[in-house]
Amino acid sequence: MRVIGLTGGIACGKSNVSETLRTLGAFIIDGDAIARQLTLPGGMALAALREAFGDGVFAADGSLNRRALGARVFADRQARATLDGIMQPMIRQEIQRLMAQARTLGAAVCVLDMPLLYETGLEQWCDRVWCVALPRETQLRRLMARDNLSRPEAEARVNSQLPAAEKAARAQVVIDTSGTIGYTKAMIPPLYAEEVRLASSPDEGGPHGESQSDHPAPKALRPIQNP
């Protein structure tokens, strides 16, 4: 089974690429979905979050107030580290369970859809990394519109992650999502077909059965310019 890391900055269009890969037959492991599941009422992370951040990040009905928690962690680096220390071990455990499930099901390609792939070291679990990327100003505009945020709020969220240009520089495949959704989706089938081909090749080796020396040259699709 070939493991692809899919990452990118917040509001850069990663979900559209992930959904396209799902329709093509990839087994998708969605890091954001795992985190949401862990923090739903009754979720495994809630007790630790209440202990770390107090009742102020919870609503009257006991559910997590995500906006209040976001305001804390995106304004305070130590608070963000505390949150990651709570969430990441649980997320990793679930990822491992789902990867085992993908192998049992005979998936050719498993995609780790992870916004914090590099920040958490999960690129080490991948045979190749795809990164969606946008110019910073476009990213900020989309984030403000999507989440109804002020510019300072949006900047705090963007600044909490590795810069998009740094992620793009480290990835093997860079997908510029500044165009239309249709334009982005049209890029994906040939890239996915290449991953399926590599997954089925007996001559490939590497962390999950692929030989890094035999990989074709990295592709860059309308990459953003590094500042």
C-alpha cells in the first residue's frame, strides 16, 4: 500500500483535493475529522481539554466551544503546544488503526489528509507528500470569508502553521489551488494514476514498499513563489 501525505495551509483548498482522491478510489484518513470526533460530546479528548483550559472553552450544555478554544490557542503559543500535546497522541493512534484497516481492505493508495503533517512529523509515515498552496493574501481572504474572521484572527491562524511556501518547498508534489475548483480537480487524476502505478510496481521499495531512487522527478503544478 502506498501512503500519500496531503497537506497545505488552512483555507488552501485541501478538502477539494481530498474529496477528488476519494472519488478516484483512494482510502482517505482525514485528520480534521478525527480531531472533531475526539471532541464531540462524549469524545475522548474532552476531559483533558477541560482540565487544561477550564470551563471557559465549553458551552453551557457541556459541548466544546471551538471558537473560544481557538481564540486561546491561536493567540498563545504555549496554549497551542498544550492542545497539540493532548490531541496528537490520540490522533496518531486513530491514524494507525485506520491505516491497518486500509491494508486489510487491500487499498492501493492511502491518503493522510493532515493540515499539520510536517508540524507533527507525520511525513515520515508517507511515501510522497502532496501540498496544496496559495499566495498568502489569497489564503487570508479565503479564510476570513469562510470562517467569518477578522484579519488579525485569520493571520493568527495562518501564523500558527508552517508557512505555505515552506510546506510547498518540502513536498514532492505542489498543487496551486488559486484557480477554480474545477481547474484544481482536473489536475488530480493523472497524479493519482501515477501513485497507483507505483503502488503496484514490485520494484519499488522505501518506507512502504517504494524505492526512493526509482521515483520519477518531483512534479510542481503552477507552484507558488517562495518569498
